[in-house]
Amino acid sequence: MIDKKVDRQVKLLFLIFCIFTISCSNEDKLNCESIELSSNSIHILAGEKRIVYILSDLEKFQIGLGLQSENPRIATVEPQNDNKAILITGNSVGNTSIYLRDLRNPDNFAEIEVISDYLSGKFIEKGDSSSTWINGGDLHIREIIESELKEIAKNRTGILYSFDKDTILIMGGTDRGHSFEELKEPMKHTKLVVAYGETKNRIKEFCDKIKIKCIVCDNLVEATGIAYDNSKEGNIILLSPACASWDQFPNFEVRGKLFKDTILKYKKGLFLEKGKHIYMMGIGGISMSGIADILVNMGYKVSGSDRMESSVTDKLTSQGIKVFIPQSKDNITKDIDFIVYTAAIKDDNEEMIEAKKNNIPMMERGEFLGEITKLYSNTIGVAGTHGKTSTTSMLSCIFLKGNMDPTIQVGSMLKNINGNYRVGKSDTLIIEACEYCDSYLNFKQKSAIVLNIDNDHLDYFKNLDNIKKSFYEYVSHLPSDGYLVINNDDDNSNHLKEHTKAKVITYGINNKADYMADNIKFNKDGCGIFDVIYDNKNLGTIELSVPGRHNISNALSTVALSMAYGIDFNDIKEGLKDYEGAARRMEYKGEFMGAKVYDDYGHHPTEIEATAKAIHGMEHNETWVIFEPHTYSRAYKHKEAFAKVLSEFDHIIITDIYAARENNTYGIKEEDIIKEIKKYGKEAFHISDYDDIKTYLSEYVNKGDLILTLGAGYVTKLADLLVNKENE
């Protein structure tokens, strides 16, 4: 207990404070209610303004911020006109001290302790060493401060108590080891917590306990994006970490500034002003090159790098985009404002190391593409394990025919737009939405097509259940005024309708759906002809220019969505007829020794099965497949399934496994797949060199045969070699 005499000294010699809670009008006037305190302590919330009145004239005091506190610039101090008051504005969460020193007697000073607890208004324990010197005498004031601040906490003046609207709370950082239990009551209006950094898992455990949804992520920029994407008009996004900043930031100020800047950038819809220099690691990828072209058309300076030259990098160079081959730390120059990188770029990449060393802001391709989607009010995504590129291309052709003037980003070269992208003038963006690494969760979409859900990308998802959960989250982001088109023939997609606010439209061939295909036929090239049935009415007949029953299903999904957008059925019909295939989607390349050569991107057993069925519907003699397995993980986990579908071909050649982003930790070899193929009574050969494959085919292929180069890596070069297009 503090001596009453000492307490009187404090009051008489130095200060009596009237602390005001404020509500500022548009004219920044302070409407205040006074609260009298008995100590020289002030409780102030971040963003608040408090006026402190002093007995003596303020002009004789020198005002300074305490430099020994944890956060020395927590508060801003401004003298007021009457020279009897100071205005203190809280900047962020933490503690500091404001010293008032008597200029006529430097030994006399008062310390105003500002303890700003952003979350709960409760006292931050400072320990027994907390004391201040007044008039040369030692006065221990911890008990007074603690008493007063506990009273304030009791009155619920913490910042969370001040909000009566749905709040999205961003928390995380260095673990202080304290309990989060005291936050349970003030978090009553919190609808979502986004946790990041060192403490994210402990915060998640607390939120699970009090039944508040919590999403964990790695950093503040990501957390801010998640919070922004999950917010709606009237919500509050609050950065109140409840943790120190030191795991990812030098201090709380840098953290706060990054949060503010990120919010402003999200509001604008893109992180950079036009004219800035964007560098793209892995620019030769089909998606990255498309983004590069879009950025150039939007007014950005673009350059980038890749491991090797290709037709894609050659095209970029011809358009005036500087492309560095190979990747090198020397490519990372000081004039680069922002970096976009593919998921294949790892932390040990020398460009990545150099970029981090120079503190250049960067973003993964999928996340950056998500930023582009925010520039359009009507973004339409085409998702699914298989068929995304073909379906995105079909939908693009329909919207072009319907004069919707869309911007298009597709995962292959599309003849109809003479490339893999198109920049339109409308607010519509049609985009291929890839699930790998949850990239599509970054997209802001109005509508979506989900074609199917299957076991793939198991190096990331690990199992089918995780893949399903990812798609559930994907469709949950669609707004209530958007559309979700799903495949009723795909059992794994059935539950999507339970996870979305969007209007659900179904399609199918085998199972009852809103849109169905009837009277299915195939021409001599294996291309489908079918009637579209909607609400028991025959809307008309569709004739496709691409082969396979799977493309009938793909086309039906685009019919469903296009009708929802009010596009005339005749335009839909003509748009689908105009689509003659995307590059590497059963693409006819020419002839070799009288045999027709096709090239296909299929690299999953389900995709290869669909391609094999399409080929069976075409006129030919014997079939030859040259298959390049894509990634060690996929080759290992699906070797039996690969063997089964490849055995549908008459002759089988296996090239070297394309490593892509992986090391062979699985011990899988090409011969392992061949061994499985032999179980189906078929011979298969492993040939690495493309010239050797060409020589082998020249000896055995006959006129009227069909040759298929198959895989997602380099095997497409073999198709060009066979038809003498290697130099194109």
C-alpha cells in the first residue's frame, strides 16, 4: 500500500489528469467525458486521442518520449494551445513513457506512463523494477498503475470492446508465453481470426477452443489478404497481434506500416502502380508468359528469367521483353520493384537468395494472379483436376462469339486468340484456376466451373481428402450473386453445393442434371455431336471440332455457364464449333511415314484414359504412344494405373521421367512402369534419346497408323521432330 502522504505529494507537486475518451467528428473535434485518476499513468488505446491537463503551465516543461521502454514511439505528444494540456495519440500496441522535465529545474521531472493494450485493456505486467523518480525521491508506482488500469479493463475500454460489428482479427508473431484466455470475452464480435508467424498454431488451438474460425498462414501480407478476401462491407479488419513482432520484423512500427500499406494495395486491387518494373522468375512457363503479356499491356515494365530457351521465351523476346537465360543472381538489379516467381522456384535458387538479400518484395505466381483477378468485377474460373485448359478455351470461344469481350488467361496456346492470353475491354476475366499449392484460393471470382476432383498433385495434397477440402474452400469464396457449375457425373464433386453461397448449376451425361447431353454421336474424327437438354427441353444440337466423350462433358459445362450469363444458344453453338483445340490437347501436328501425329499434355492416368477413348473413336490402323512420365511422385504413386491405361495402345515407348520440381526420393525408374505394363501382356521399351525414338519409329510405323506423344514435359519436341517442325 502506498503512503497517503506520498500520494498527496504526487497530486500536489505534479499532476492531476483528466483523461478523456473521444469520438471525433468529421471536423476532428474532441467530444470528451472526463475520468479523474489518482496517479501519473495514462491508459491509451492505439488510434485513440487523450488530452492530459497539467496543473502548471505546459510551457515550462520539455516533452520527450521515453527511450527505455519496449516501444519508444508508441505515442505522439502535441502541446495544446492553452499551455495547460498535451494531446497524446496512441500509434500502436505496447508501452512507453512520456517525460515532462522542468526547464527551470532539470532535476524535477514527471513521467507519464502510457500503457496501450490494443486487445483487452488489461494491464501489461511490467515487474517490480517499474518505478519513476520524482523530485529526486524514489516513488514506486507499480501498484497505482496496475490498480487504475485494472479498473479501466473492468469498464471494458479495450479496442475489441469498442466494436459492435463483425471483426476479422489478425494475430501472431513472437510468442510471449502468456495466455489468450482473457481475450475470450472481448472477442465476442470476432467472426474470423487469421493467425500467422511463430505463434499461429497456439492461437489456432485457442480459437478452436472458443469456437471461432481461425485460418493460419505464414506471414502478415498473406494474413492481410486472407482477412480482406473474407471481409464484406461493414466488417472491421483489425491487426492486433497479441504477440511481439520480432519473429518477422525489426519492430512493431515496420509491422504496422506493412499492414497499412498492404490494406491500401488490396483496396486498389494490385500491389503496384503502373510503370513499375516487375521481374518474373520462370517467365517461360505458359501461365507466367501469359501474365507477362497482360502486365505489359497494362503498362508495366516486365523482364524475367528461365532455365533454358523455348518457343515461349523467343516470343517474349520478340515482344520486347528482356529474358535472361539461365537464371543468375546477377539478373537481380536495383531497378526491380517487384518479383513474381513460380512454385517451382525454391529457396536455394540463387535469384531468390539475391532478391531476399536486397529486400525486394515478391509474390508467388498464383497469389499474384489472384491480384489480377481483383481488377475485374466478373472473374470466371475454370477448375478441376482434368480438362481445365480445354474447357477454359471452349468458354473463351463462346464469350468471344457472344461479344462479351473478355480478358483471357489460358494454360496453353489457343489458335482463336493467337496465344495464351487476350486483353479485353470488359470487366470479364476468364481464367484457368489451378489447384496445385492451393493457388486458386488467391483468386477473387464471381463464378466458377468445377469439372472433377481426382487424386493428383499428391506431393502437395498427400491424399484425396485434402484435395476435396481445398475445392470446398475454393467454392466457399464465390459470392451469392455468382454461379457454380458442377459435374453431376463426378462423385467427388457432389458435396461442393454444400460449401458455396453461389447459385449451383449441374451438368452431366450419365446422371440427372440441369443440363444434359442426349443423342450422342461421333464423326469419323471422333468429334462429338449431341443435343443439349435443359428443363426437359431440347435447346439444340452441338457439333464439336475436338474428339472424345470427355470433351462433350467439358462442352456441356460451358453451355450451362454461358446460358446463365444470357449468351444466345446460337452463339454458344458457333463458339464451340470454332474451338479446334488448344496446343497440346490432342493437337494434330502432321504426318510421319504416312502416320498421323498427335501431341497431348495428358500426364495423369485419368487424362490418358480419356485420350485413349477419344483415339478409339477415330479412324486409324495401329496406335503408337510415346509417354514421358511427369514427376517422380506421380510416376511412383500411379505406376499401376499408368500401366493399365497405356496398355490400351498397340505399341508403347517410355522416355525418361521428367523431374520438374522434384528429386527422385521415391526410387522410381522407367523400368518399373514397363514391368507393370507387361502384366497386361504388352511390350514396352525405354528409349531416352528422341533421335533414337525417331529411328525406331521409322523402321516399324506404317501408313494409316496413329502416333501420340504424351506428357507435360519435353516430349512435345519429339512430335515436332517427327513432322520436321523442330526448327519452327
